[in-house]
Amino acid sequence: MGFLQANSASRGANDLTQSSLGEIYRPILRGYFVVYALYYTIMLGLNWLSMDAGRDFLTLQSATFMATCFAIFGAWRMRQPQDEPTTEALLLGMNLLVVGNVWLALEIGFIPEKLTYFIISSMLFALASPTFRQSLVAIAIALMAMFSFVDRLDAATLSAFGYLTFGAAMSSLAIAFYLRKAISRISDANEKARVELSDAMALGSEMREKSLSDSLTKLPNRRAFFSALKGVVNAAEGDEAGANTAGDTWLVLLDLDGFKAVNDVHGHKAGDLLLIAIADRLRDFAKTGAHVSRMGGDEFNMIVTGVANVDDLRDRSTELLRELAQPYVIEGRQVRVSCSAGCVQFDPSLPSDAQISNADYALMVAKKQGKNQVVLFDQEHEAEAKIRLEIETALRGADLAGEISVVFQPQVRLGDNAVVGAEVLARWTSPAVGTIPPDRFIKIAEESGLVTNITLVVVQKALDELRGWSNKLPISINLSAHDLMSDSAIEQIIELIERHEICASLIEFEVTETAMMADLQKATANLMRLADAGYSIALDDFGSGYSNFSYLRSLPITRLKVDRSFIEDPSDPMAEKVLASLVGMARVLGVNCLLEGVEDEIALLMAKRAGAELVQGYLFSEPISALDLRNALAVGRSLIEKREAG
């Protein structure tokens, strides 16, 4: 089989070479026929002028006319590529007519000197033969025709023509051999260059396809998306029709919900297979008029065309999310994920980056509103996004050390109403945008990756205050998800505390369940680092998030801060029962329990009935400055006494 394949490949390569060789020879052969067409056309006129009418005249003119017509026919046929047998037949016919004309002319009027025509013809035949076989045949015909007149030569002339014929024959053969060899080399080089060019073009096409294709899902990639988006922009700018159709174009950003959990539970291989399966469903959706690209990770972007109606876009996107939420069978296991979508109608008058940012904002809103839904960017979102951008821009250019301040919210022990600690809270007043509520700027800082800079400033300022207190009070500092995921941030925080020479027992770090969900393994490792260094760890907003009780066994938690939602509705009998259960569970586990959000006497009563020992809220104190807190503590009265006295 291998031998047959090798022979087939060899024959294929040889055919290509012959084809290339024929193409190189074709202009030469066409010129060969054109020259003879002109020559014999001229000879028709010369014969007419130099010969008398008669049988010899008619014979020679007929032969000349046939040669002229055949030469014209050959020149016409050689305009197009011919196969090898046809080419050889045309040349053989022309060569026979040439030799025949010379032979007839000598028969009519023999002149020894005209025998050189045969020699000249043999050399011309050698030049105009694409194959060595044809050269031998053509030269043999010419020389045999010449030798038919040998008996008419005397000894001296015969000897001279013998040497001349031998030299002509050797020269013709040499011309035929070396000329064809040289042209064959040119042909081989030409064919090699053609193959290399073809391979280079194929490679270039493959590389271009790879550069525009995602290696895992085979969907168009980020580069292809921006190229397609540029095409939409160019079409809109190029003509009025393009601008009209731009209104029928939407940018849709997709982000999977729960994909990380698939990687964590089933492994990255299963995650990759899931992405491939999702890409197949997106590819089916793209058939109805959409360009789908994988932007990286579990993010996909779409350019949807031909949809002018907002409701139609919402319906199509909702149907797509419904399809994506259907179960997947991955490695024999059923896997489910959902997807959120942010959409914006394309406006050719706005920069593409701004429109992508708007779609991304709509996607963020979809995630906040519960995921697995479609949100279309509207005027309300535009106003919110504008404010958010102003705040983010101000944060990026802020002098955080000069603009961030800290306040302290006391934590109270119910038994004697004594202040036993304080939570450190950040406040920001920007020269550019004014005073921003903490829940607003902290959230934006987290989403834009700037929160660690704020955390470090808060830690620095809190430690500066704590070092100046004569009676040291334990403080709690909040850590964000970004802080927990960053080894560098944790290391800088520990170094700051050590540099201030503050006892580790005075520092507690608060983390939320949602902050740890980004990467539980990384979060656990960094919390262990803090615990090993002697710092306490509090689980903040407990009960409001995932409430995975396994955290209490696997993490170094020393305090539960129960979320304020359990005391917001005193009329709900279940809330108080759950609250009592959480306090009891903390007691069983041997960890402290602090109830947040105690704003009034009813909340305080609920806290006491549930058995809470520690509370925090506006009933006792709003967040206050370090000076006010020190003054309150220096007087020696509890905050309840201070509040009642006031």
C-alpha cells in the first residue's frame, strides 16, 4: 500500500512538473509557429514572383500554402495549454511540412548549398522540442531528408557536408538535451516555488483562522469580535443604508452563572467540555443572524443583527438563556449552569468601547438582580453608569491617604453594656465628587479592583489611632474578596500591624461568605495565615448568604456576626426562632456571636430573648470618630448610660 501511495505521489509530482514544463515551453512553441507562418506567407509571394506557372509551381505553392495554414493553426492552438500528445503531434506536423518544403524545392531545382536548410531546420527543431524524444525524431527526419540527396554530391562536397552534418547533429542533440535540462530546472524551481507559495498561503490562512478562533470552543475569539464590530461601524459610516441597518444591531454580552462551581466540583476538564457544549448551542443561535465570540473564561459576546424591536431582542435573548440553562451531560454526569445577558442597541455615533461598557453595565445589573436574566441598557442605567464612572474615575485619581478617613462603631456586651470592641469603617470625601456613601464607593472599588488600596489605607489609619490610645480597645477591620484572594495584600496588612507593634489579640478581621466564594481554597489559605499570626476572624453577615455551615468547621472562625435581616421584622415569629438557633449554634461551637443592626428597643429585646451576648447598632452609637470613642471610654460610662444621660 505504501509503495502504491509512493508511486502515486511520484506520478502526481511528475505530472505537475510536466505541466509546469509545458507552460514554460508554450510561449516558445507559439513563437515557433508564428515565425513559420510569417516565413511561409512571405515564401508564397516570393514563389509567385520568381517561378513560372506550371506543375512545379503548383506543387511547391501547395506545399508552402499547407505549411502556412498549419503554422497559423498551430499558433492558434498554442494560445491555450495543450496536453503532451497534442503538442508533439502539432510539432511533428510542422516539422514534416518544413522538411517537405525544403525537399520539394531541392527536387525542383537542386542546389547543393541549399542542403544547409536541413541542418538549420534540425537545429530549430532541437530548440522547439519540449521533450528529448521529439528532438531525436525531428532531427532524424531533417537529416534523413538531407541524406536522400547524397548521391547528387561529388566527393569533395560530400566530405564537407559530412563534417557539417555531424557537427550539426551533435550541436542539435546538445541543444535539445541541455536546453531541456535547463528549462526543466526552471520548471522544477517554478513548481517548488508554486508549492511553497501554496503551502505558505495555506499556512497563512490557517494561522489567520487560528488568530481569529478560540482554541477550545472553535468560536471566533476576542480579536474576531472586534473585527466584526469594526465591520458594523464601517458599514454604518460608509453609506446611509448601513446607518439605517445599524439600528437593527445589538451588542449582547453573556456571562455564565455558576461556572466556577463546575470547575471546583468536577474539575477543569469538565469545565472545558462544558464550554464546548455551550459553544455548540451558541453556534446554533448564531445561524439566525448573530456573530458569537468567546471573549475568554466563561464570557461570550454577540453581535445580533436584523432585530429592530426591543421586545423581539428580549424574547430571542430570553429563549437563548432558557436553552443554555438546559442540562448538559458531561463525562456521564448531568451539569447545570445558567447565563446572564446585558444588551445595548448599537449606535454608530458612539464609540464602540462606550457601547461595550454600557452592555457590560447591563450585564452587571442582570447579575445583581438574581442572574439568569436579560437586562437591556436604558436611560436609567445610563444615568447610573455615568455616576458610577464619575466615582470610579475619582477613586482612580484620588489621594486615598488624604481623602479617606475612618470612624468606629462600638460593639457592646449586653450583660453590662460595656464597649468591648469597635468596627472600623471607611469614609470618603472626594474633592471631585463630594462625600460618597460607604456602601456605594466600596462596592465600586471592589468591582473595579481598587478596594485593596482602600483597605491598606484603612488599616494604616486605624492602627495609627489605636497606637495613641492609653486603653487599647480591640478593633475589627473588614477584608474584601480582592484582599482575601491576594497573597500580597495579606502580607502587606500583616507587615503594617507588625510595624505598628500592635498586639495581634487586638485585631479582628471580618470577612463575608460571598467574599470567600470567589476561591474558597485561596481564601482559606490566607485566613489561616492571619489566624496563625494570632488575629481573630469574624464571619460577617452570617445567615444572609450561602450559610454553608461547613465553613465553621474548616475555617478559623472565632466570631459569628449575625446579619441584621433577622431583627428587621419583629412580626415574623420564624425570624426570632432562627436567630435563637444561630446564637445557640455559636455557643455550641464555642465561638462568639454578635448581632448586627440593633437600631431600637424592640431589636434589643429580640437580641436579649435570643440569648445574644454582643450587639452593634445605632441604638448604642452611630459610627463615631476615634476622639469621640476615646472620650466616651475615658469617662468610664457605658454607651447606654451615656445615651440615657443625653
